Amino acid sequence: MNNAAERTPSPPCTGTRHGDALAYTRYRCRCPEGREAYRVYRKRLREGRQPAANIRAVGTARRLQALMAIGWARAELARQLGLSEKRVSQLTFNTDGNVHWRTAAKVRALYKELSATPGPEKRAIYAADRHRFAPPAAWDNIDDPNETPYVRAPRHEADGRVLVRRVLAGNAAIHILTFPEQVSLWRQWVEQRQAAGRGSGPGCFADQFGIGERRAARIRQAATEQTNEQAADSRTDRKVA
């Protein structure tokens, strides 16, 4: 009789959140994981070992930065964390302050889920590159405030022509290029767009590479001036010949 009772499966948990002490107390989780987390929480509370409400924020900030560096946009991170985009922005840059342990736990769980999967937003990568955010692979211990991430400088990896091709293919941010290389990028991009029968204005360029339209217009202007100078030099050479 007792053996039969033991084999009877438990009813499904009706909680709306699972697996931790807060899920047990506030969200009516009765999963084995939730029960165990609540038991540990109560035990530590009795023994005076329950962690402080606020902990160092450096690991939380680095995790958000790392997710942006591989293509996860701040808006999407905010949606998955159940936080406002403004709050996620604050957390991303809060490397010297504190953060509530529950918020840190949310970010840690999301990081564990997404850190091995490239995100879909190139603009997030470009923004992360501007701020020098390190990707997940750059960290040995992301919570160690004294650790320096290993990020190989792209200027040491390839010459300018190779970097331009990488940016054109969407594998690197435009901000690693010098201004003359950005002009070269514009030329190759225009050729590629024209060959595909697509428009090639500064607005399209700015959208694709994550820069302002004013800067895109400056790059186009420099490319135009360079083309005019080359044409003038060519005419002069023909006259001399």
C-alpha cells in the first residue's frame, strides 16, 4: 500500500515562477527545487548566513555588456528580464555600485541561457564595440572585479583591406576602421548595392553599419572628393602624355 502511494506522481505545480525561495513564498511554487531552495533559505536565515540584499554589481554589469557584445539588444534583454530598458541601461554601466541579489540572479540566469548563442542585432554589437564591452569568451571569472578581459585588438589581426571586408560582411563593427578605410568601405558597399540593383544613399549606409546619417554623409563626401581628385589627376596625366 505504501509502495503504491509512493509511486503516485505529484500533481503538477501551479506556481507561476519556479525553482527558488521567492517562487515558493510569493508565487506558490511547490516543485521539489522550490521547496529545497526555501528550506536552504530558512536554514541560512536561522544561522545568520543569508546573503545581504545588495551585492556588488560588477558581475551583473559585465554579463549584460557581454550579451550585447554578441548581439543581444538592450530592449530584448529588458523584455526577458521583466525590467524597463532604462533600468537595464543603468545596470549595464553600474560596474562600481551594488545591485539587489534577486536582480543579479535574474541576469545570471539569462546570461547562462544566452551567452553561448549569438544574438540577432548587429546594432547591439556596434554599440558594445563603441563602449569596449567584452564578450563572454573574454572572461575567466566574470565576477572578479580585478580581472581584465582578454580581447584581441582587431588592428593586430589583419590589415585594413581585410578589416574593410569583415565590416562589409557584417562580421565586425565599422568603428574599428580608420576614416580612410571607412571611405574604402563606402566605395565597396556602393558597388555591392548597385550590382544588386539597390539604393546606396547615406541613410541606408548609416542603418546597415550602425552610425549616424551625418557621419555617413561625411564618408560619402570624402569618397566623392577622392573620386574627383583621381579623375583630375587622370586627365592631367593624359595631357602630359
